[in-house]
Amino acid sequence: MVKLNVKHLSTALIVFYVLSIIPMIILGFYNFPSADDFSMALETHRHFRETGSVLSSLGYGLYMGYWYYMNWTGYFFSAALTALCPGVFSEGLYPLTTIIMLGSLTLGVFFFFDAVVVKKLGISKYYARIISVLALLPMIQSMPREGARNEAFYWYSGSINYCFMFGLGLFWLGLMIRLSEKKSTALIAATSVLGFLLGGANYMTALSLAVMSAAFVIFDIYGRKKTLIFIPALCNIIGLIISMTAPGNSVRGEALNYMNPVVAVFRSIYHVFDMCINEWLTWEVPVMLALVAIICFKAGRSLSIRLRHPVLFSTFCFLMVAVNIVPPLYAMGNFEAGRMVAIIWMQFVLMLVLLVMYDSMWLSQLLNDKNVTESGELLGSAAGSGFLSMLGLLAAGLLLSLYVDPGYITSASAISDLAAGNAGIYAKENRDRLQILKDDSVSDAELKEYSVKPSLLYFSDVTEDTEDWVNKAVADYYEKSSVRLVK
């Protein structure tokens, strides 16, 4: 039997995780703004061009959050950050997009699981780190294609509204869990402000967090240990209510196709089976969940609290995936946009990890309670061998999958575009376009069509129609009379 050293394992997995996202970060340096990056950030860009002040422009971006709230969309926090696209200050800063999104997601997941595993369950921080990596890897690397990977990590306007908010939401939940364990005036203030702001995030994340806030309030009312956690929870719910009642929603709502809310709820539950499980789930995710199960079974005997409701908790996790799907189904009748697919996938993986974690620890406690000492010790001592066997299966399967399909995982797709030179060509063609767009002597800009469209970098482009909204947005952004595509 191989002894499982969780400290060494956590270090090895963190190093592997960091190495796995490096190709994605490198690819980000070939990135360039597109579509809403020009339209949503237009006024902030104009302000910066006129004043030259970064600080003043940051304040103006926050004002634009209010403007969008009154005139276009309710999610004031997301809108303000969308207006602060790094490209506002320089196109050369746009590669920060990937770093910001991966940073938010990584920080959120690690902070959340540290709160759950260490602060709440009283288990070693090394278990928290292992579980965090085993959640992040499928979230990022096994994410569905068809635009989800691009809109989650490379297109600023989509990713700041969805992926960034998902990561920040997990960070807030980590703060809430800490607050439930320790009263602190500063922590109450911080979680209240951040909770209110997250009520103004995209409606998928905002609704999910509001459900969690309601759960926190209920536990605070009926729990034995009284805290002040209801204050930030109510701030979060109030933020969502303010977002939902925004004057701008009535403007944008005219173009939406609303679904009956009851139908939207039931269809959301159906889509957890139909899309998340049947269509998106790939073989490596259950293998990584098996790794989580092994680790959590080993940790189960050292829990500081008793786990009693595996069926109830599993049902809750399943329904939380459905909660995330309700808003786009209700408003539009679909969730086809890649950015929506991305956070549905990430929340699905998160809930799977929590479900497996809870059930494995519950089983470990159950065996221990029933004095199944021999079986429990056998399973515990076999954890190391089982973990290594699963790692071997994962490595062999991924090598075969990548041999057949180089874009099977996200980082491999990034490496493929870098190695083939497509990323370099795409970046050069954008630099050529930028020379035309920044040439004051050119009034009607004609841009050559891209010769390559890397799957992770390319989101959309201008068209041959000068009246197309993207064309007009680019023209306004660079102060041109018109912009059109030349094939």
C-alpha cells in the first residue's frame, strides 16, 4: 500500500495547476478587444482620451454602471466593470483579461474551500488545497467548447460579467462562512458591501447567491449559534431586488422573449440532466471526482462536525445547478451564449465536488460509527494506492484524448494555437488594423478579414455592412466616419 501524504500531494497538485494555466496566460498576450469591448466601454474610453487621467476614468466607469442601470440593464456592478475594459487605457493592456479571470476564479475557489474545509469542518488546509485544484482543473480544462472557453477567459465584456463574478461570488461565500464562525465588525461591513454589489452581478450569479443568502438567514434564525450573518445576506438580496427593478430593464426587456417562470424552473431542472450530465460531462471529470472521494473519505474521520443528511445535501447541490439556469431561460428561452454555458458548467462542477465531498465524508463517519474498523482501515490504507491508480488512469486517458484531438482540453488548445503560429498571425493582423484605426488621416476605415480565427481568442468581427452595430461601435470608439470589412 502507498501512504498518502496530503501535504506533498497538495504542493504537487498546486504546481501542476499553475503549470497547466501558463499556456492560457501566454495565449492571452495575443488577444484583442471585440464587439461589446468597444460599445460598453466607449464613454469611459472617450473620458480617458479627453482627460488622460486613469483615476478620473475609473470613477467615470463607475458612473457608467449607474447610467446603464437607468438606461439599459439592471446589473449595475457588472455594467460598471464592463465599462472599465483594460483596452480603454491601451489595447496593450487587454491581455490582462485572461489573468484577471483566471485570478478571480482561482482565488474564489481556493478561498471558498478553505472556508468550508478548514474553518467549518476543521480539517487540515492541505485537504482544502487538494480539493480546490481538483475542482479548478475540470472547471477550466474540461469546459465545453463552442465559445464557452473564449467568453470565459478571453473576451473581457463577457468574462468580467460572468466568470469574474462567479469567482468573486465564491470569495464572498468564503467570507460568509468565516463570518458564521467568528463575529467581526470589519468582516460584517466588508461582506455587506460586497454582497450588495454582487446583487448587481449577472442574474445567474446574483440569483444563486441570493438563494444562498436566504439559506444563511434561515440557518441564523433556527441555528443554535446566533451570528450577524443575516446582515450581509439581506444586503445581497436587496442588491438583487434593486437590480431587478432597474429602469433600464424595461428598455432592454422589450427585445426579450419571456418564458413562464414555472416552466423555466422545471426546464432548468431538466437541462441539468440533458445538458450538464448528458452532453457536457466528459470521462475525465468522474475520474477527478473519484480522486475527491478518496481524499474526502480519508479526511472524514477527523471532522469537527457531524454530517447527517447526504440525500438532502445532494438534492440541494443538484437544484443549485438548476437555479443557475433559470434566469436566461426565463428571459430569453435559452442559454446558448458561451459565457452562460461557462458559468453553468463551473457551478455544475462545483456542486458535483461538494456533493462527492459531503457523501464521502458522511460514509467515512458512518463506517467509523458502526465499528466497521477493519473495512474502514483497509479503505483508509488503500487511499494512496487508489489515488495513484486514478491519477495514472487520468494521465493515460488524457494523453490518448489529446493525441486524437489536440484541442480536447483548454490549455492544449492554447498550446496548439501558439505552436501553429495562428495566435501570432492573429495578433499581427490586429496590429495592422490598429494602425489604420489610429490613423487620423483615415476617415472611412477598411479592415482586412482575418486569415485565421483562433478558437480561444476570436469572438466576433466587423462586417461588410457599415451599419452593423459592431462596425458602428468600432467607428465611434476610434472616431471614424465608418468601418467596414474588406474580403
